[in-house]
Amino acid sequence: MSERKKFLIIFGVFLAAYFIPAADARVQGALIESFAMLHEYAREHVLLCLVPAFFIAGGISVFISQDSVMKYLGPKAKKWVSYSVASVSGSILAVCSCTVLPLFSGIYMRGAGLGPATAFLYSGPAINVLAIIITARVLGPELGIARAVGAVLFSVVIGLLMHLIFINEEKDRTDKDAGMFDFDIQQSRPIWKDMLFFASMIGFLVFANWAKPIDTTGAWAAVFRVKWVIAGIFFAAALFSVSQWYGKDERKEWYSSTWGFALKILPLLFGGVLVAGFLLGRPGYEGIIPSQWVNSLVGGNSFGANLFASVAGAFMYFATLTEVPILQGLLGAGMGKGPALALLLAGPALSLPNMLVIRSVIGTKKTVVYVSLVVVMATISGMIFGAIWG
């Protein structure tokens, strides 16, 4: 960060602290809410949810080669292969809407088809493994699952539609650059070992966070009673895998990558929690923004509420994971579940800076079509989800 940016941040904090009407009862309540929400996150979501998720994300970035992802996005790859890889690449690359841009620009300029390239462009930030996990943990499993499934489907449908709409003008370009996607990928160990390692970490994450059920007699309750035994087995399997199948240098790189994710994301997340708590409060409590304002814009499940959430999400910039506390506050202030999903599907994948860069790569017409597809599909998905879960 440059000295100028540091100064502007310090100066901005100073102005906010100097001019805030601290004696006002609503401001005092909002300040309490901001730290109450941070307290809730620290106690309920960091140690057993975020920390394991950081290790999973770090492992993905180190043990799964980006070249092996890029290889299958080229013109020579079969369509079902390229779209399958593009649609789940976000879980492998774990990037935000701005970080994905150089990757998208690189694969598009090297000859990737517009369809797989735009599928990759959407899925990169939309299927971030950390974001899916924390969404399910904080906002509920139905929103977490809907976000994951919706993002995968979105990326495939958007990619296919972009391919069909611009099929003629894209054909010559991809044929010319087809040879630039030839990679020689070396596999260092059998793939089943990597799969077992990641399954062990995910198993620990799932069972360590197994929630206490309301009904104490069902299968969910039976699992809850032995959840630490199951989580311990998965933890032991992960330790065995990483110690026996991965070298010292690989483990060191994994720890470094995990630490890098934590340093990058935790300050942004904690800052986002404080801001969201101050502005919107927790469910059942008021922040500085009256809940009736939120209710009037994105309450219920109307077409207007879902469209507003999609458009607002598309133009806003969300730092990694900050959309979750913001949505937690909005839901507590009266936002409908349909508009919440619409914002989750449109927001992290797009932003105004993101759109300007995309335009410089693929042109104005294609950018307008791409953004319009994301907004329309997010709006429709929100209305369907709200009708089922609202």
C-alpha cells in the first residue's frame, strides 16, 4: 500500500471519529452493534469455520496446478470438458472480481473461446470456496447451497449464451490461437491421494461445525452427539495424508499460502463486519440505517426487489467475504431471501471497476451482454428461491 493511500485511510478515520455525533442514542446503539457483530463472528465463525477453510483454500492453491486448469479451457478441449472446468474453477483459484481479470484476459488473449472464458470469468470469484463455506455457516445452509449451485449453473449458461450470441465473430480468433494452450502437465502423485487429503479437511470442517438440532431424537441429533469423534477421525486422516504424501517444501508452501489467505482476508472481513454492524445491525437490532428503508427496497420477493438487489450488487465492489456480513445485516433489517440470493449471485462476480476492465478486453457490446445476462439471471434466480424459501 502506498504512503498516499495510508494517509488517506488515516485521514478518513480521523474525520469519521471527529465528526460522528457520539452523543446520539442511535449512533451509540449502532456502535454497540458493530462490536457485538464482531464479537459474534470471533466466537462462532473464526476458529472452527474460517481457520479450516483457510487451510483448504491454501491447499487448493498449492496442490492443484493452475496450468492444469488453463489447459482445458483452450479451443482444442472438448466443449463439455472446457465448460466443466470453467464452471468450477473458482473453487480452485479462489479469487475476487478484480483478481480474476488478469487470468481472464490472459486465457482469452491466448485463444480460449469466448464461452469458456466468460464462464471462467464468472465462476472465478463466484465459487470462492471460502465464500461458499462462510455463507452457509453465517447465512444458513439453504443460501450457501443455492449460491454454490446457482454459481455453477450461471457460469455454464452464461458461457454457452455468450458463445451462441457471438459465435461467428469469435470463430476466426480462436482457430488462429489454438496452439497456445498446449501444456505439458506433470502429475507428482496419484490423484486419489489429493482427493483423500481434501476430503479429510472438508470432513473435519463439516463435522466440527455440526449444529445442535432442535429435535433431540433424529439422525441429526445422533450425529451431533458423536460429532467430535467423527471430526477427530477426519483430522487424523488429514494429518496422516499431509505428513506421508507431501514433501517438506510442499507443506511449507501450503502453510505460507494459508497464512497469506488469512492475512489478506481477515482484516477485510473484520472491517466489513464492523461496518455492516454499524450500518445495519444484527437480526432483531437496529443499526444506523432504519430497517424500514431496507424493507422498502429489498423486502419481500417482488420483481423490483430482486432486480434492485441484482443491479446494486453488480455495480458494488465487495472485498473477499465482506458480502456475507453485509447480507447478514440486510437480512436482519428485513431483506427477503430471494433478493439476498440475487445479490450473492450478481455481486461478487461483478463490480464497476471489473466491468471497465472487461470492456477493454472483449469490447463494449460483449461486456453489456455479459453484465445483462448476470443481472437478469440473478433476478430470476432470486425470485424462484424466494418463492421456495421466502
